[in-house]
Amino acid sequence: MEGLTLSDAEQKYYSDLFSYCDIESTKKVAANGRVLELFRAAQLPNDVVLQIMELCGATRLGYFGRSQFYIALKLVAVAQSGFPLRVESINTVKDLPLPRFVASKNEQESRPATSYSSDSENQGSYSGVIPPPPGRGQVKKGSVSHDTVQARTSTDQQEPASPVVSPQQSPPTSPHTWRKHSRHPSGGNSERSHAGPGPFWSPFGEAQSGSSAGDAVWSGHSPPPPQENWVSFADTPPTSTLLTMHPASVQDQTTVRTVASATTANEIRRQSSSYDDPWKITDEQRQYYVNQFKTIQPDLNGFIPGSSAKEFFTKSKLPILELSHIWELSDFDKDGALTLDEFCAAFHLVVARKNGYDLPEKLPESLMPKLIDLEDSADVGDQPGEVGYSGSPAEAPPSKSPSMPSLNQTWPELNQSSEQWETFSERSSSSQTLTQFDSNIAPADPDTAIVHPVPIRMTPSKIHMQEMELKRTGSDHTNPTSPLLVKTSDLSEENKINSSVKFASANTVDGYSSSDSFTSDPEQIGNNVTRQRSHSGTSPDHTAPPPPPPRPQPSHSRSSSLDMNRTFSVTTGQQQAGVVAHPPAVPPRPQPSQTSGPIVHRPVDADGLMTHTSTSPQQIPEQPNFADFSQFEVFAASNVNEEQDDEAEKHSEVLPVEKPSDPASSLRVAKTDSKIEEKTAASTPANVSKGTTPLAPPPKPVRRRLKSEDELRPDVDEHTQKTGVLAAVLASQPSIPRSVGKDKKAIQASIRRNKETNTVLARLNSELQQQLKDVLEERISLEVQLEQLRPFSHL
Amino acid sequence: MAVCVAVIAKENYPLYIRSVPTESELKFHYMVHTSLDVVDEKISAMGKALVDQRELYLGLLYPTEDYKVYGYVTNSKVKFVMVVDSSNTALRDNEIRSMFRKLHNSYTDVMCNPFYNPGDRIQSRAFDSMVTTMMIQVC
């Protein structure tokens, strides 16, 4: 080599490096471990490293003497500096920074290689030169050829020999890579990307320890075994190795070379089986495997038949038993053939075994052939190529998870026909698409969800609907009790109550609510009777299709009360809005006479037909309040939906229309509060006293509110709102009960009806509860049976 | 469930035999050996009948006071013999069939291994594990 002039720093640095690499202190650094690691740490391309080694003469000598080592280091620096690698550049390039052996390119001079993992690359490339050491005679040739080969490989398949050579080259890299990876927690494919701006020595120290350990292992394992293996491998086809080195004979020896290269690769790989993640295949390893696969099976999507695979792996000199086990592990689909993934896994296992790792009982995750996705550990470079593999038949089974169980389930079904493979590959894609579709389909259409009728707030429309129902129910049956009872029985308790309440309210409000517009005029009152009927009959016409009966009308827990209220309100509605606006407790008391009809009618609504008749008369007087009711409804609705503050406002609005509003308000109140019964009863006496009518409303609303809170918790809001509305209305209205006498009768009738309704509802309640208990018991028994049966199901 | 599982080659030599570790392992071996006659008998009885799954399964070969012996033959005249404990009352025919099916599948996997030479003893770990599960099942 040309004379090498080193600066002091360089001298020192180089000597340190040499000492580091010269573990055997033989002044001759064989192209093993440390040197390679070092060169890898230089982050130079493999070809560059090869070039360097060639230039420094190590290739010729087969080892790195001190001078060669120094020259190599210098060349590394040159290369890292970007200067062309030439022998002359060693001395010509002035002020060369110290060679940086770091993962990061911009390492300071003093700290050359921080990334130890990069050594692997060097190692890889270096190991191309390594072969020489074991067998010097051969080595030299090998080294030379290796260099040439490597150079060729670097040139990338420019000659037929390159494919042959590739294996030779890759193995060197991979093992070292692996070792590096194993040593470094960062491992994996981080060799190149190792940040490591840290001082070279620290990582170097680490690497040293690691590498020393690795080297120890290496030395422990590799020197004898690899060398032996090396030799053995070389021996087995001794000529083949030589032949491999001779491109001329490539064609004839392709297979042999393949094997030889494979064997060499195997050895190298074995030496460098990863430590940290023993089963992780690095990029270089994978690339090597792929190349090896290509040698056997040019089609990467195809698979290697068992016989050729057997022949290939037999070269590894592993016991047949172990090879058999490796096969069992790696042949994922149990088809007797190896796809690329399987082949890589098998190869990896062979290498690991060669390095002393015990074979796992189950295929490690990282070695499992991915169904659709490539191995994450695999290099990106390999992924594109391997995607096909993973999608290949072996991985075809729809399940994406590389879990063996799932795959194994499908494996038995797979035949060894290639057609199936193809179909599988298609299926895999289809499965992918299927999954995609599924994901697309997955989102449920929220619109399709049908909202179960929930308690309707007393919005105008709803109120109308309820009224409609009530009217309908009331109108449909002359017998207040039976039809409504029937209806109630059909409904849930609450619903019944609500419906009844609704009915009551509907009936009562029918006249009122039937028209949001409330075209009712006082004259209608006269026609209340007919109106009532008509209400019931026309209610459906007026309002929109009545909502399903089970409209949980929170406020209508006591339909009778509503009826009462309505009746009372009707009776009093004419007189004063306040009367009508009486809370459910007492419909417009002031209008008992008038509300007799509607009163009769109303109870029916609430409870059922019971109060129907009572409400009917009541409705008559309420008719004049229809107009008001509309307003009231708006009022009520708005109140229901809003806070009571609004009620006050509306209350004021209602005030102008006292009369009409009274029944409306009272009805509303009745509707909103199911406890109108009691309240009506309570309010009745209050209403009776006209003088106290003004006072009545207040207590009624109060009572109503209380009742609503107690009874209809879920609808408390509504109730409170309604009650508030009603209360407000009632309060705003002047004394309602005008005709005390009529009120009394009406009240009493309504009371009676309410009581009857009450009892009916209570009966229904009890019946339903009983049914509920029965159902629960059945359920429990069924569960018990299920549990009894369950123990047998596992057989 | 099985106390002894044996795979007999076509030439009636055992490829694989494994028993629950007891002192009477030799007895199991003997039972398996004697059952071969019964197997041959059944095979010959089948004659030219198409071989299908049902006929692969030979069923109860012969019962003893303590054990029952079931047989199964493959298309290549490889026989599976299973000795089960008679005290296992819940052991139904279907279960025996399923066990033989699993045996057959595992055996096929072993056959697929290029490193396995037909006629060698079966030394597959997967096969062993599968047999272990079968033998442990009942316990």
C-alpha cells in the first residue's frame, strides 16, 4: 500500500480502533466482528467498504494488518468526506476528518462510530472478505473472488455471477447485522438509522461489551462452528465454492453455487443470529433469504417444493430431526412446500439453530407468514416484493392474523395444488376487499333507528294528538269505562294512564286542541254536547292522526282528575278562563253547569269512558274556550318546553282570554297532570267557592305540582311545566266557579268518575305487576335451565 | 382420554406408539399388537368397498375388562390404534372419530415434512403434542 501518513489525531484514533478490533492482539485484524462492525458504523455503502478493503489490501492479505487497517480507516474517512476512493486519496486528501463510525452522518470527528449497528453493514461487506481467514489458501481466492463478487453484487447483477454472488454477500451482512441488532435494544432495522450522536466511545464501549459478548459468542460459536461449518460447507462442495468464485463457471454451478452460497450465508447468518429478538429477521437477512429463495424458485410468488427445500436445508448440516422440526414450524400451511415467507422463516430458524439457539416449539410471531400484511420486521424493501407472498396462497386464508391456529384451521383444507394457491391469493385479496366492505357496511344507519315513542311533552302537536286520542277513545265508546279500560289494558300502566289522561285531556281539549287555531267560539259551547261527540268523532279529523295510544302522558296519571279538571274547567271555562285554567284539581269550577257535559266527557278521556260523559258536558262550556285553548296550548306547550318564566309571560297572554283560556288552561292542567283527580277533587271544593276561586287555582297548581312530582317523576318537568302553566293560567284567571251548584254536581260526578277510573287503573296496575312477576319468574326458571344445560354443552 | 396411541405402518411395525406412563405400558403395547389382527380382519372384510371416512374408522376393535381398543386405517394402510380406558363413560363414538381425525391430520402433516422419510419413526414434536392433548383430555 502506499505510504500512509497520519496525523497525530488520526494516528491515535486509528491505533485505538485497531486495538479495539484487534481482539486477539495479533496485530492482524481478521475481517471479523469488530472490524466489520466498525466499517458498518462508518455508514458507507457496502461497495464502498469493499472498495476500501480492497484498496487497503486487506483483501489481498485476507486480513487487516495494522497498516491495512489504518489505510482502511483513512479510506473510510475519505469516503465519508465524499472524496472518491483512491489509493492516492489517502495521502492527497488533506485535513481529512477522522473516519466517522457513527450512525449519524454528521458525527464529530473525535467520535467516529457511535452507531454500532452500522458495523453490521461493514461486517457484512467485510465478511465477504472474511472467508479468507479460515482457509487462507482458499480464502484468498475466496476473498478475491468475494471482493470481485461483492463488487459485482454491488454492481448489481451485471453478470450472471451476481446472482450467485449475492448470497455470498448478503450473508455476511446479515449475520453481523443480526448480531448488532441483537446486542442493541434498538436492534431490528435500526442499524442504519441509529441516531447515536453520542460519543463514539460510549456506544463503542457498549458495543464493545455487546460486541465482545457477541464476539465471545461469536468466537465461541462462530470460530469453531463457522469455521468448521465454513470449511465443511466449503468442503461439501469445495469445488463449488471455488467455482462460485469463478463467474465463468457460474452457469454450470448455479445450483451448487447457490447451495454453497447458501451454506456460507447460513453460516454467517448462524453466527449472527439475533440475540435480543432472536426471531426477528432483519432486512439484510430477509434480502438474503429472498435471494436464496430466488435461486431455488425464481418466482417469488411460488413456493419451493419440499424436496428441494430438504436438499437445501440439509446442507446446513443440522440433524434431520431438527430440520424436520424446523420444517414443521415453518411450513405454515402444511402443504409440503415453502413460500417465501415460510422459506425465510425456515432459513432463519436454521441459522438460529446453527448459532445455538434452541428451536422454539411454536413458530415465533415474527416469523409467521403474514397473511396479508408483510412482516413488520421485514424491511421496507422487501415488503413490496413480499406483499405478493403474504397475499399469496399460503397466507390466503381470510383471517389477517398470522395466528397459527386460525391458519392451521384452514391449512388442512388446502391442497397442494398450485391452483388452490392462486385461488387463495385471489381470495386473500377478496377477503381484503370483503373486510373493507364490511367496514363500510358496518356503520349502522342511525336513521333507521326508530325511536320508540317516548313520553311526549305537552307540545301543542302532541297535546293535540293526545287530545285526539282521548277524544277518539271517548267518542268511540259510549261506555266510558269499558272502552277506555280496554284501551288501558292494552297499554302499559303508565301509558294507559297517560293515554287515559290524554284521552281526558284530548276530550276536554278536543274542542280546544282540535284546532290549534282555536276557532272555537263561545257559541260552540252550546254545541258542546254535540261538540263533545263531535269532538270525539271529529277529534281524529281535526287533529293529526292520533299518536299511538300509549303516549306516556306524564301528566295524565289521573285521567279522571283530568276529566274532572276538564269538566270543571269546561263548566267554568265559560265563565272565566281562570276556572278552566284550574289545575287538574278542578276544572273550571265556575262552570259546573256548563261543564257538566264536558265533565262527563272529560273523565272518560282521562280514565276511560268513565269520565267521558262527564267530560262531555264539560266540554261544552269549554268550547268557548277553544280559542283560548289554542292560545293556552301554545302557552302550555311553550310553558312545557320552557321554564315557568315563560309561563308567566304566556300567562299574561292568556289573561286577555280568560274564558277561553280557562277551560284550556284547566284542560291543560288536567292533561298535564294526571293527578288531576285528586286535585280536582281537592280543587273542586275550592272551586265551589267562587269567592275562593282565585285562591283555588293557586292551591290546585300546587297540588298538581306535588302530585306530578310524586307520581310522574319522569315527567316531572312536564308536569311542573304544565302545572305551572295551569297554575299560571288559573291564577291569572279570575274566579272560575260561577255556578257553584252545577259545579258541585259536576264535581261530584267527576269525583265519582275519577274514583272509578282510579280503581280501574289500580286494578290494571296490579294486574300488570303480577304479569311482570310471572315473567320474571319465567325468566329465572329459564336461566336456571340454561345453567343446568350448560355443563353438558361443553362435551 | 386415550391411554395409548399407536401408529402402525403398513408392514405392521410401529411408527409411533405412546402410552400414558404407567407400569402396564407393555400391556398396552401388547394390546396394540394383538389388535392388529382385528384390524386386518376388518380391512379384509371391507374388501373392495370404497374407502371413505366411515370405513377408515374401524370402530371398537375389541373390548377388554378395563380397556377398549379402537382402530382406524388410512388409505395407505397405516393404522391408528387407540386404547381407551373403559371407565370413561362419556367417551362417545363421535369423540373417538374426532380423535382419529386429528391423528390423521397430524400424521398427514408429518408426512408432508420433506425431512420425514416414510417408514421412519415419527418424531415430530407437533405430533407428540397433539397426542399429548388427546391423552390428557380424559384425565
